[in-house]
Amino acid sequence: MDATQSPRAGSSSTLQRGKACLNCRRRKMKCDGMRPVCGPCSRANRPDDCEYTDGQNRSRTQMLEDTIAQLETRIHELEHPNSAPTSVMLHDPHSNFYQTQQSPIAGRGELSSPLMLSSTEFSHGSHSSVSSSPPVGTAVPATLSSTSVAWIASDEPPAHVVQELFDAFFECAPALHFFLHHVRFRHSLSLPGGNAGRPIPALINAVYLWGLVMINNNDFHHHEPILASRVASQLGSAISTTSSHQILQVIQAKILLVNYLFRIGHFPAALHEAHSASSLAVACGLHKVRTAQPIPAFTSYIDRIDLTLQEPRDQIEEGERINAFWAVFLMDRCLAVVFGPPLVISDMDAPGMQIDTPWPLEMETYERGQIYPNLRTSGTVRSFFSGMNNGWPWENHNPLTQLSKAAALFERAARLAATWRPEIQNIGSFYADFVAVDQRIDEFKVQLTPFDRVSSQNVPLVHLAYCLSNGATIQLHATFSSQNTGSRAKCLSAAIAMVRANHAAHVQEYTFTNPILGSLWAACGRVIINEIVARRCTVAEPTTSPEQRDGELRNALEQIQSVMAVPALRCRLMSYYLGRLQQESTGI
């Protein structure tokens, strides 16, 4: 037997006092000392390894509890400044820790590559760019702010804390691309631990994490790295079965973690989780929901391992799968433009690779049972590019559908523009594709729902669709805008449309701003800067000052930088793009 292992309970040896794992001690259960997971914890399906002190080193939980005790002492001192000082003093958290963890892009003037950020640790340095002014966001619930912070070290927070975290999370759940049925998800949380219907711990902690973020109180920022680390660790061992709902929960947890990683500037880790979620979705056949073209059988000496999910129990469960696929599709398409190819969800001609899943709908539509049971779709994205509609009759006015289509156009325009070379061989074919994509983008923009006809919860989704579609125009025409007046005019028109969309959607009031908007707004700002410079190079009336000639453009540029400023305080990716834009606009 390995020297690190202890015998199971029931053997002749008796576990010495103080040798039980911390969880068994806390629950006053008889522990067998088995490592890495003891018998009682194994039977309770605990996701983490047991922690032992062994009388030597302190465990992670004990160190967290010490930190929490110190924080509580410090909070008491701040709330009661006239009381006698205690003997416990906190170290300066900004000394060595920030020197080793601070990002090179925390200051917006330093424009090092964002990929230089650490992707292996969740640290308080991730908040170093936050100013001392209170950020805009959800008000701190009185009961949570007065609650002892010790709940962070427990397996499950108190019921009232859970409720407050959930309320804060679900205010921004659509913008975070939460695709699971809200009511069913809340109900499943009430199930006891170990019940197969209870959500996986990684998803529960991801929701707690974002609830904490949305509460937006600096006193609780200390807890975010702990929860984020738990989510990442639990995702590593989350898929122990092929349960359909468990796989969807893994994908959901990864999407939430990706958004958080972009927020704190851990870009390589964010890309890793995003690619993992997309790969899992394709492997499970989420791109083939309701396909009219099943994968044909072919002769092979290799047995294919089929990970396709079982048939859904009802339309709500099917709707979760449809929306799950388009959530990862959106992420995959946007990241392929911002960070470069390749795509994970490729939509190739190869057997089994074409996207056939119908466009997503709001969960209420699935609840009402209004989706046609016999509808089968094929080549969903390709049909859209060609101007055909072979899906739901009401999909054109659905916010989720509009957002997914906008992401498809955004990536398609960027990919086509990247193929241009002056010495291109088949220039006729390129221009035919160019005109077709340009026309499809223009047609799509006209179909976007006006903001005054969109529910407040869906405004961020439609706004992102507006920005992505105008970003598609900019991407497509950017290469030619310096020589072609038509392309230059199209880029400027798209940039101004993006500025107006920001105003109409009241983006300054957002509690969560999608990090992808940083790249789109930066592109918008660059178009405006280039237009200001171009106008200065043209012959103008001698009595006309630069301010008179391009006052409207300067105002638009200021608006873009203004809407970026608030989310840049809380999001490293936004901070990076704002810093670049501020540097490029200096001196114009």
C-alpha cells in the first residue's frame, strides 16, 4: 500500500485523534483517513479532495478562515474607529502581491500585449485598474453587507445569501448568455447534495461568482478569486457521466467563467475555456439539433465513440440545447475575430460538420410549446448567408436569433477581408463574395428590432447585434477605405450608427458590458480618427477651423471613449482597448 494512504474504516487500525479530514471533523462524522478522498466524503459525492492538517501544515480551508478572521477584524476596526485597537493587524495587501501580479495593461498608457497576463492564478491584482470612485452597478443588499463573510469558506452559503446572489446574477443573466431554464435551475438548487438533479458544483459557484460581481461592493472583491478558483478546479473533473443535463451545465459554467476571465484579464485561460466549451458542444451534437441530414454511416475499422446526447424530455430541454449551441457559436465567432483564427465550430462540408441547428428562441417560446415538432433544418448559417429562411417563421424578430446572425456576419466579413491580396488570382470571385456579404449585412441591419420595441432585459442583446453588424461593415471595408471613397463612407456610416446605438440603448446604465464591445468600440473610434485626419488633408475654406470642420466627429469620438470608460474600470479587455484608442487619438 502507498505510504500516503490510510486504511478504510472497518480495518483493524483505529484512526488517531486529529487525523480526520476537515469535512468529517466539521460534520462530526467518523473518518477513515483514506486519501485523496475518505470514505464518508466519497459516499457524499464531494467534488473536491479531502483536506488534512496532520499536525504539520495548515490546510487551505484553515488559511482561508484565518484570512476571513483578519478581514472581519479589519471591518470591525473601520466601522468602529473610536474603539480600542485589537492585537490582530493586517499586512499591506498592495506590497509584494501587487508587484508580482499587476498587469502590464492596468495603466491604460502602457500598451503591452494583453496575452502577457498570468493565466494560472486568480488574484486581487485583477482589480487593480478599478478606481476609488464607486462603480455603477447593483446596490449592495443590506442583509448581505451585514452578513459574516465566513460563508465563503463553507460548502453552501446561508439561504438568504444564496437568494441575494441569485437575484443579483439573474438581473444580468441574459447578457451573460445564461441559456438554462431559470425556474428549473432555481428549483434544482433546492435539491439536497448528492441528488442527481442538483446542478454541478462548478455551475453553482459560477453563479455565486457573478452574483458577487454584480453586487459590486469592494468589501467582497476578496472572495471573487476564491470562487473563480473553485469553478476552474471543479470544471476539471465535472464530467464524470454522460448525463445530458450535466454536459449542458458544464458548457454553461464554462461560458460564465470565460466572461469572468476576460473581465480580470486572464486571456489565455479564457480562450482555453471558450475553445473547450465549443469543442464539447460539437462533440455532443448540439450543432445537429433537428437536423434534416443525419450523419451518414460509412465503413471503418475504428469504432466511433458516440457522445451525442439522448433525446430531450420536452421542448424546454430541447430549447436549452438549441440556445446552448448558439451561445458557444457567438463566443467562437467573436473570439476568432478578436484573437485570430481558427474557428472551433467550422461549419465545413465534411460529414457531420455542417451547422443544422435552428436559430435560438427565447425560453418563453419553448415553454409555450410553440415550436413545430416536425420542423427539420439544414445548413442554417449557409442558408442565412444566401438570404434564405428555412427555420422558425418568427425568428427574424427574436433577439437571440439577431445576435447569432450578427456574430455570423461579423466573422464572415473579417474572414473574407483577410483573404484580400493585390495579387489575388481569382479577383472576380473575391469581388462577387465581397458584394454578396456586403449586401447581406445591409439587409440584416434593416431587419434589426428598434430599441423601443425591445424588453429592457433584451436591450443588451439587441445592442450587441447592432454593434456586431456595424462592426462587420467596418471589417469588410477597412482594407479599401483609404483608396475607395465608397468603402470610406461605409465605414464612417457604420461607426456613427454604432455611436447612435450606444445612446439609444443607454449603455452607461448597463450593470454588465460584454467585453467584445471593447474591440468593436475601438474599431469605431479608429474609423472616426481616420476620418478626422483625412479631412484635414483635404483642401478646406481658409476661414474654417479644424473644430468647425470635424466638430461632430470629435463629439462622436468623445462619446465612444466615454461609454468605454466606466466598464474599463472593471474589465481588463475594455481597459486595454480604451488605452489603445486614447493613445491613437492623442494630438488630433
